[in-house]
Amino acid sequence: MTTEQSIQAALQKFETLLRTQQQRAEDIKTQGDFVDYAALDQIIIGVCGGDGIGPIITKESARVLEYLLAGSVKAGKVAFRAIDGLTIENRVAVNKAIPEDVLAQLKQCHVILKGPTTTPQAGDPWPNIESANVAMRKALDLFANVRPVKVEDQGIDWTFFRENTEGAYAVGSQGVHVTDDLAVDFVVTTTEGTERIAKLAYEYARRNGKNRVSVITKANVIKTTDGKFLRLCKEVGKEYPEITTDEWYIDITTAKLIDEKRRRDFRVFVLPNLYGDIITDEAAEFQGGVGTAGSANIGKRYAMFEAIHGSAPRMIREGRGQYADPCSMLRASVMLLSHIGEQAKADLLEQALNICMNTEKKLTITGRENGCTCAQFGDYVMETIAAL
């Protein structure tokens, strides 16, 4: 194929991507309101283990949730459903980020507790299938990734609202190798997608008495898409005059998070997909690392709750899976309980986790034989809840 033919083929693919994303923007306009969990006869919680250490830590978190929600389960108000099949092997076998039968099961649930999944990268023995996380967020339109980080003695009380379906991840597996010398990926920003994540962030700030929303971009360099994101967020901010809106570039934000004086000023962040993915891992380090932080993925019809770390396949290969740390999944379970209206139980679990992880620390997780197992830590959490 000549260079000119390669360019024409790339242009055809780009046109298809543009039309798909334009249709997605139109579809967002037709969405209704958020689901009212209080009005449901039964809330169905899907438990999807993923792969690597995912099934181990997800099973333990589900066990704690079942303990807390035992009364609701008995009354038929809550039901748990196990969803298997999201392993890398199964996904590769059908060459899809999410097998069709698994996606169908996910869509039968209202909320999903999801374990980490392996995402192939260059050099892996797996084909270049899309991240299961990215695919799930797009398939269920989970447009808001919400990650809280709190360290009281350092004055840290941050909540990140990461746009979840656009940005650099929107078509992450559909870049174009134009020629042997040129490869191109794409960044997507829509008016509808930006406005809804901004409104969610500002509404959260208003409901929770947060006085500042920081918009994080690299709009000085990525002028078109990041510039659009920044402009639209600032426009939404005008509807909330009691809240201060400020803007930061992503590079200086990463620096200011380690500035002991300036980091105390941050409260709520709203930011595009890639930047949110990176900076929330940095933020999690302040409270003990990515193994301690949970994540919510919120849409109007569905919601998914997960750990923010990966599937740790090396732990499985080395036979250490039973020592995996469930704390990130348990933090996600706190957010799940809050999301379905069980705030008292969410507070109870959060209190127990703070005791087990920070205050009392009768058991320590190391990921190895010199620490407790995942199941032992789950027992410890439930024993602590019972004592509160």
C-alpha cells in the first residue's frame, strides 16, 4: 500500500469514529433522570470478580456487604448475583473486551461490585482488545468516575470527578497505524459529556458544603479538546455562585498535591479521563496507596464500584493470591452502600475500616505469608462492625 493509500484508509476510519462519537453525543441528550433506588422493589447487586486477584478481593468485599445487608436480603429488598466470565482468557477467546453473555448479565443488575481485570498492552502475549473497564463504562454509560481521598491529620479532603467515557480513552483501542512511520490516537470532548460531569461535581460540592471546585486540564497546549472542557466547566460553575471555581494545569496540580500548604485548599476536582486516571493514583498514596482507595463509576441507569488498582497477576503466579489486600474493594463497598441509600451502613463500614486500617491495626496485610490473609482481614472488619 502506498503512503497516499494509507492516508486515505486512515481518513475513512477517522470519519467512522467521528460519526460514532457524534451519535453518542446526540444519545446523551435523550437520557432521563438517575434511577431512584428507593422506588425499586429489589436492588440487584452484581458481583463480578474479574481476574488475577480480582475474584479473591471481590468475594471478600461481597461477603462483608452481605453481612451488612443481611436484613434487606432476607426481606427481598436486595439480591446478590455472581457474574463470572470477565477473565482475560474468556475475553481473548471471543476477542471482545466484554463477552456478550457477560454484558447481558451486567445489564440485569442495578449496581455492580467489580474486581480488577487484566488489560493487554504492547509486548503482552494477548491480542489488542480494549480495557474491560473502559468498555464497561461506555456500554453502561458510567460517565462519572468518583474517587475520594481523605487524610484528616494532613488536612486532605479531596473528591475527584473524572470524566469516564471521553478524552484520550474514548477510542483508545481504535487508533490508526497510518504508515510504518506514523501512528495516531484520538481525544474526544463533547459538550454533553463535559456538562454532565461538571454538573455532577458542582452538585456534589453544593450538597456537601464544599466551597471550591478545581478544573484540571492542559488547555494551554491541548487547546481544542482541553480548552473546550475548561470553558464548559467554567460556564457550569457560574450556576453555583457560592462555590469558587479555579483552574489548574495537570502538571502543576501533581506538584501542588505534595505541597503541604497548598494541598489543603483543594476540595473537589473535575477533570478529563486520562488526567483523572493518573492523578487519583498519586492522591491515593497519601492515604496509604492504591490498595486503600475505592472508586465509583456512576451513570443514570447503572453504577459500578471497583478497586483502583490492577489485577496483580504476579501474585497469582507466585501463589500469594490469598494474601491480597481487599481494602480498596472495601472502600468501594462504602461508596456502593451510600449510592443505594444505605448511608448508615456505609458510615458503619467506613468507621470499621478506619479502625482496622489506621487506628487499631490488629492485623496487617503485606501481600505475603508474614501478613494476614484476605479472608482473615474480612473477618476482622466484620468483628469490628459488630463491636461498634
